[in-house]
Amino acid sequence: MLNINGSYQHGGYVPDGASLTMTKTGDGTIHYTSDGSDPCLQGGAISGSASFSLPFILGDTKQMKARVLNSDEWIYIAKFILR
């Protein structure tokens, strides 16, 4: 689930400086990128551009991707385009 400034949001306008948080159900850790690349490298390693600390303060970020890593298994990918 994507939250902007504490409220669930699915699309629409996101102002610069907004605070983004992500929540999940189940086990694992959310890893995300703010440059549009996949947080999971080919072969399953965590990308060097991936982060897991939240909240993330939005600046000129345009595209984010997030995945959940549970043990050694990547669960899914979510893509966000922010304007």
C-alpha cells in the first residue's frame, strides 16, 4: 500500500516534498528504487541503488519500483509513476 503524507493514494498529484511510506502484509522487507530500476538484480541480489528506509521524501523522483524480499525470495514488484 502506498501512502502519501499519511493517506492512502492510488494515482493523482503528488507534491514535491511529500512523505511516501509503503506498507505490506506478511513477512519480508520492502526494497525500492527511486530511479525506476528494479531493486532486484538478475540472479536475485539486491541492487546497489535499492533502499529500504522509509519514509522517503519525494523531490524530483518520477518513477519508483518496490519489491518485498522474504528470506531469499522476491515476492512481487510494484511500480509507481509520480508527477
